[in-house]
Amino acid sequence: MGFFHMFADARMPIWGVLAIVSNLLLGVFSNGEQRWLYLASSLMLILFVIFYNVLSRPINRIQTEAAKTGKRLDNGRELQASWDRVLLIRVPLQGPSPARRLSSPPVHRRCRTPPRY
């Protein structure tokens, strides 16, 4: 898992920043009742990043260093089990963000069109 974390951790920040910024922009510039859902989604993503940095990232570093040096971890199963437990916190925080963006109606459908005679 160490090599997987090495590549994923190097590429994850840009997608996290883009997701947070897009939700914030949608929350600021959207009209109507959906605004608070975008802002709540942004808050959930920020909490996800906090939990990731505090709980998962240290485990990823240990596994990545072991993979780079070729050392075997004596507590590898315990580390993976604790990383898996953190998913119970992180997945519910991350899931609503794409679901919120996918469930909103497109902007062009919200525009009023002139009646046809």
C-alpha cells in the first residue's frame, strides 16, 4: 500500500482544492435555496481534509517510507486497520460533495423561456 499512498498523496491536493473552491463558488454565486447545500458541502470537504491530515496522513507516511526502503512493518496490519477505521469518518464527509453537484439541475433549465404561441 505504501507505493499507492506515495502516488495518491502527491496528486490528491489539487483535486481537493478544486472541489472546495468549486463548492464555495457555487455557494456564493448560486441563487435560491440550494446555496446552503453548496456551503455545507464545502464545510464537509474542509473537515475531510482536517481528518485526513490528522489521522490518515501519518499512517500513509509510515507505509510509504517502508515501501521506499523495502522494510517490513511489524505493525503493518494494525496500521492498515486503523487507516480503515478512519474511513468511517472520512467517507461520509466526502460523499455528499459530488452528489450535491450532480443532483443540482443545470443552469440553463432554471432560466425562464418565453411562452410559445
